[in-house]
Amino acid sequence: MSENEQTRNSQDLRGKVAIVTGAGARVDDIGNGRAASILLAEAGARVVLVDANRGWAERTCERARKTVGV
């Protein structure tokens, strides 16, 4: 197995669940929670988004779905 394949396999999170607190962002730009949520989704994890502001979390969800093609 090449080093490149090992790196790719170590980032495969299919079948895993990730919980991200502070998943929203005040603006439509990217924040730490939103970025983490999107990266986890791209790696195949099912992501639970938690934020004090439901609308911010919903925008993160929309953006993550668009990014991963769901």
C-alpha cells in the first residue's frame, strides 16, 4: 500500500458519527465549526450539527450537503 493510499484510508470516516458543537457561523462565510462539519462530511461521517442558533446550523447543513453532493 502506498503512502498516499494510507493517508486516504486514514481519512475515511464512513460508518462513523461526529458531533460538532458550534457548527453554525454568524455570517455565510466559513467558521471553525462550519469548516469542521464540512470536512467531516466529506470524509464520509454522519455529522450531528449543534448550535445555539438553529438557523446557523441549518445553513451549515445545506452547505455541507451541497459540498458532498447529497
